[in-house]
Amino acid sequence: MKRIFFFSLMLLMTLACKEQKQELIVEDASAHELSSEAWPKKLPIKPKAQAILEDWIEFSSFETSFDALHTVANKEDLRLVIEEMITKQNQLEESKYPKEFNIPQVKSRQKVFKTYMLKVKGDLYYRADPQESIVQMIEAYNAFRNQFNVVVSNTLDTDLILEF
């Protein structure tokens, strides 16, 4: 009986004192990389609207900063591009709009786009996956660009409608 007790105690001590291998937690490098293949592409602007937008310098500089979005490779690059885009968007918001585009329909879509930019910035700040927010932001940007096409294509004179 003493031998069984002694051997079971030794077995228990051996198992309890056995050096445990410490698992190394390696940060996944792919978690910081972004794939822009699934992101929507920019909608084209009609030539008539493009002719009006060429004179709007703030919009041209904003377009340049938005184009940098498709060149990002990781979250740090995305953070820098989003910061620049927010700065350029604020300048665009404060700038003088062309007469044809100084309407609530264009400005409201710009505000929606700004909201999604800030959502992407929040995802980066809280280290959440920004993929869904980026897709929503690009879709809002395409709606903003499409509104230029709609305004130029609309030949209906609202002054005539409001007279009655």
C-alpha cells in the first residue's frame, strides 16, 4: 500500500512539475495587409460634367488623394491616405462650388461620403477590420460622383415647375 501511494505521489509530482512549453503568440502579418481587389472602382464622370469639374481645383486635389486609396498595401498606408482624404474633403466642403453643383443633392452626398470616411478612420483607430467600411465609403463616393452626372443630364427646368 505504501509503495502504491509512493509511486502515485511521484507520478503526480512529475506531471505537476513538468516544464510546460510556453506558446508564442505571433502577430499575423496578413492582418495588417489589405486587398483592394474586392473594392468597387470609381464611376466615370460624363464629359459635360468633367468640363465643369476641371475648373474646381479643390475637387481635383481631392480626386488625387482618393486615387491613392487603391494603392494602399497595409493599414498604416490606409491610415495616412484617409487622413489626407479627410483634410482634402474639408477643403472641398469649404470651397466655392460651381454654380451647377451648388445644390443640396450634391452636398448631401458629400456629407454621406464624409461619414463613411470617418467610419473607416474609426475602424482603423479601434483596430477593427476596415474592409466593409471601405466598400461602403467607395459606394458613397460613387454616388457622389454619379450625382454630377445626374445634374448634368437633368434638362428639367425647376423654375417652370415651381411657378404653378
